[in-house]
Amino acid sequence: MNKENNETVQDTVQAEHAEEMKETAPETVENSEAAEASSAPQSEQEPAADSEATETAGNNAAQEEIERLQNELSETQQRALRAQADFDNFRRRTQKEKEELAKYASSKLIQELLPVIDNFERALQASGDNPEFESFSKGVNMIFRQMEQILAAEGLTAMNSVGQPFNPEFHQAIMQVESDEHEEGIVVEEVQKGYMLKDKVLRPAMVKVSM
């Protein structure tokens, strides 16, 4: 009888102990899972930080490369603009030289003809003082006027220097003379005519200037 009672008590104690083990087992499992959960993010955070640092470094490198390429592009554009400006200046200068060459192409020939014109004028002046050469003078005068017209068509014009203020760009003073008629620095006599070829001095006038 007593033996049966003891076995009944033991069975009861074992059942209670088993029940307690069941109640505490979920807590142990939950604690284990919580520990794993708390440790997992820490291990995952390290690769994430490395990835972010790598991405930042890559962005910085890309930005530096963009800035370098932009600087190279700017320098290339500046060189291209300078080259274009140099070419435009060269083209304008060449065009101007061509225009001047065409404009004054006959200047050398005309300059060589100026002494001939001088001699014509002297011959006309000398023959005009002698009535015996009147018909000869008319013929020479006709030739001279014809030559003047041809040269005038090329842009040759004689300067009018007498009575003008002395200008070293147009006049070559050979002497100074006293003059009651003109104030100081005025051309009083033209020894040799000066000529302009269009807007360029072909030969300055040889003059006497008042003092």
C-alpha cells in the first residue's frame, strides 16, 4: 500500500517537473533567437558601411574625372577661339594687302613717268616764250594733256602746295625765304610738283617755305 503511494507521489513529481521544463523551454528558445537577432544586424552593418565608403570614393573619383574633362574641354575651346581669331586677322590682313596691291599696282610705272611729265612742263614753258615755236608748242601740249588724262584715270593728281602750311608728309622743304606776303611756315613757291596716287603720297612737293 505504501509502495503504491510512493510510486504515485514520484509520478506526480515527475509530471510537475516535466511541465516546468516545457514552460521554461520556450523562454530559452526565445532568448536564443533574440541573441541571434541582436548579433545579426551588427555583422550585416559592417559590409553595408564598406559598401557606402566604396560608393562615396567612386563618386568622388567620378566627380574629379568630370572636372578634369571639363577643364580640358574649356582649354580646347579657348585654343580653338584663339586659332579662329588669328586666322580671321590673317585673312583680313591678306585681303587688305591684296586690295592695296591692286590699288597701287601702277605706282611704280607712274613714278617713273613723273620726270617725263616734268620735262614736258618745262618744254611747254620754254616754247611758250618763243612765238616761233607756237605750232610745236600746241602739239606738245596736246600730247602732254593726253598723258595727264591717262594718269589721272589711274588716280594720279598733282598737289596744290603754294599758300598751304608746310606739312612734312606732303612737302619737302629745300630752303626758307623771307616773305612779307605770307606768315611763317607757309609754302611760298613750288620748285617741283608733288603728286598723290589716290590717297597715297607718290612724290612730295619740293618747296620753299616762308620764315
